Amino acid sequence: MPFEWLADSSEVIGVKQNSNRGGFALGPLQPYLFTNDGRQTRLPALSHPNGPLDEIFWIGGAGLAFAAFGTKGAYYKPEHEDPRPTISLVDASVGQVLEDVETAAISGLPSYKNLTGVSSRVDKSGRARVLTAWLPDTWMLWDQGDSPRILPIHNKTAKASYTLSMDGTKVLIMGNLSATGWICEFHNPCPSPTPRSGMIAELRDVSSGRLVWSITGTANQFSNSDLPAISPDDQYALITMPGEHEDIGLVSMIDGSVLQRFRMPGWGSLTLGFSSDGKQAWITGGATMAIFNINPQK
């Protein structure tokens, strides 16, 4: 994500980019700090000889990030080639590239344009762990201080939506299960969606790719998996669940049992999360925000 609250919630760290009216980039991403009262503080530029800063995903709320240089040349005006696309770990607070590797040097990694997801955690020593998903069905792990490596995880979901557990050892992957059929606009008559059964969500061991548990079901309506959330103690998860309607499920991270299921509040872009002490969970949808208490499992 290009924006993230700092760990103390004092400011938002993010990026700005000059673009033309058509949305094409005129220059690289530039890191900034943003405050609630509208003030903006420009951070040191992040640069690399292999190309401009084209993508950034924040890690841990202190300026650490997974970044890509020289990967979006076709989206610039004028366009430019990216002969050596590079991924990196950076410290945006001081404008420093900490580690970098050209994507061509990673055995088994597809072209960078096929990156579909990024999730990360920081361990107690401040070391980053970044899990990236690439089409077709390729997952790469990068532990800070080590070389990136391809994992034996297999999940062919076209649009990867997943979250690392807090300890970084497991990954909760959504299935994007949806009914199929035609979507008709302007109130034109359309056949009812065709229900589709399959995986709703699954938990896998990161290093081995081993399946820990899986939740299956049937989607009767068109639906989409939003980014799941995991509680700070790794005991619970919030996921979107298709069925007759698209609901929210509170799930046990231990065995995948669905502890509670309820209708989505509001509409629009959905976000799920837990309080820092894990005693409450929150859901936002459109202009609605719902907060509820969590009773520990017995």
C-alpha cells in the first residue's frame, strides 16, 4: 500500500507522484509524511541506478518498505524501457536502499509485471519478512539479510489477497470465490448468477507450503475477497465469506472454525482489523464503522 500510519499514529507515511491529465507518470514516486492538519513533509528521495522508484509497500510503520525500481516504464510519458527491474528493501525516513536484487537474478521468478500481492511483518529484532505473490502461481519470500527465495506454496487465485500471521510463520490466503455469469448494467434483465463452490480461505505454513486448514463453501452471488485481518495474538482472523450474501466471518486461526458470521455493515471499500490489544475488532464499509468486543475462546 502506498500509505500507512506510523506506528505511533502521529502521521501517515506515503508518496506523491507528478502525472499528466491522463494519469501517466511524469517522474518517480516521492516519499512524504502527512499530518491530520494537512501539513506535508518531503522525505529524502529514494533513487537507484536501475530506474526510478515505481512501487512501494510499507513495512511496520517506521519508514521501512519493500520497493521496486524501474518496473513501470510503460506508464510514463514519455515511455521508457526498464532493462533491469529491481526490487529492494529501503528506509524511506533517510532515503536509503538497504538491500536490492534484480528480478532477473532470482531463479524461478516471473516477469515483474506479474506481481499481484505483498504482505510483510517485522520481528522483534527489527528484521523484515516480505511475502510476495506473482502470476502464475509463484510465491517468493524475502527475509531481510538473506536472499529472496521461491516457496512451495501453490494457490492459483488470480488476484492474491492474503496476510501473514503476526509471527510471520503462516499465511492466510483468500480464494476470491464468486458466482459466475453475466453482469448487466442500466437495469437490463440478466440471468441469475451461477453458484460456484470452492475454497473461501486457507492457512498455510510459509516455509513448507503445508496446508494447515481450509474453509470451503458456495458463492451464490458475485463476490470478491477483501484483505483479511489477523489479531495481534494470532488467535483470530476476520475474513469475507460468500454465500447467499457476502458476510464477515470471525475465524479461529487454530483450526479454521467459523466462530461468528454476520452481514457486512455499509457498502463500498471494506477494511477489517483488530485493536492493538486484540480485545476488539473493527470493520469499515463506506461511511459505516462497526466495532465489537472479542471474548477469548474457552
